[in-house]
Amino acid sequence: MSTRGGARGAGLGNTIIADVYISFGAAGVLVMMMLFGYANMKFQRGAIDKVHLYYLIAYVVSLSFSIYYPRSGYFTALRGILWPAAIVWLFEKFVRKPAAEGSPFAGSGA
């Protein structure tokens, strides 16, 4: 059976489940997908309940990639989460004055 489509060089591509299965097997699929769901739940709860900027960045990026996740690899959105978080951290560290007490962006929110 060929995985090629009608066009030369075309294929079925990969999915997040296949990517994890090839790397870690069936047990890895269960564990990694549970960790993936747990991380996304933490992002959502941190963004909504704690109103913390880093959780908000992770949640928005994760939400924006949610349609693409089934056709991507496991760590696709990691770069999309880490770069904005690093830029905000650098901005807070070197540019912005400390936020007023009671601001949703004051402190680490941990």
C-alpha cells in the first residue's frame, strides 16, 4: 500500500498520535496525550482563574494551534509559547516599571 496521494511527492503527512506512537509506543500515546491535556487545562485555568500573563500567553497560543494539532507533531506550539513568554519576560525585566499592586500582571501569580 502506498502512502502517496495523486501528486508526485505528496503524502498523508503525520498526526500527533502517529508522532507519539512512533517515538514512544502505545503506552506513550496514553501518557503523552494525558500530559498534553493536563498542560492545556493548567494554561486555561491559569489564564482565567489567576489572570496571569504567562498562562494567558500559553493558553492563547495553545488555543490558536488547537485546529492544527491533529496534523502536527507533539511539540509544534512549544516555540509559539516560549518566544512570546521570553519577550514578555525581557520586557518586564528591562523596560517596564513594576505593576501597581492589585494588577493582574503584578508578581509571578504562582
